[in-house]
Amino acid sequence: MAVIAGIAYAATLTGDVAGSLPTLAAFNNATSPAQRQVVALSAGANTITPAAGSRMAILVPPSGSTNGKTLKGITGDTGVPLDAAAVACIPLPAGPGTFVITSIGTENLTIYWF
């Protein structure tokens, strides 16, 4: 049986705040690969190939990571800096090619493909 994946975002607000935020459905993927991959990042550009059928990549750095990382479409792009220790959800188009994570050092990055 195929795996059907759905991702939803929810935010909790506390303190001096009025109202609340809705849970936002990010997407549903009826052909999700539902895979976990550990990528050994090296210092410099690391080309990442998504698992077949992926529509979302969830990047999970090691706990307490201080290793700077930048998400890029291709090597040489300016890219977008990622928080060193925060989880990042990256939506992918159908049939994506590759993307690049430029890292200032070595570490194992866990990627969940949905």
C-alpha cells in the first residue's frame, strides 16, 4: 500500500497576545516516499538529491548544532541562511532535481522525505 503523507503547521502563542493562529495545512502527497536519510555534510557545498516522489524535505540538524548552513538552488547561488539548530521544512515541486546545502563544517543532517 502506498504511503500518503500530510504535513500541517501549528503555532502556539503565549503571553500578552490576543487571538490565536489556525493550523495551516501545508500539503498532502499521495505518493510520499516516507523516508529518513542521514546525510554526512562536509564543509562546503553538499548536493542533495530528494527521494523519488518527495514533495517536502524536513531538515533536522543535530541537537545544539552551531554549524552554519545555507540552502541553495545550485552551487554558487547566494542562497538562504538556515538557523544552525532549528528544524527547516522545505516544500519541493513535483519532480524536483537537486538542491545544495553549503555548510561551514561537518555534521550529520537528518532529512525526512515526504
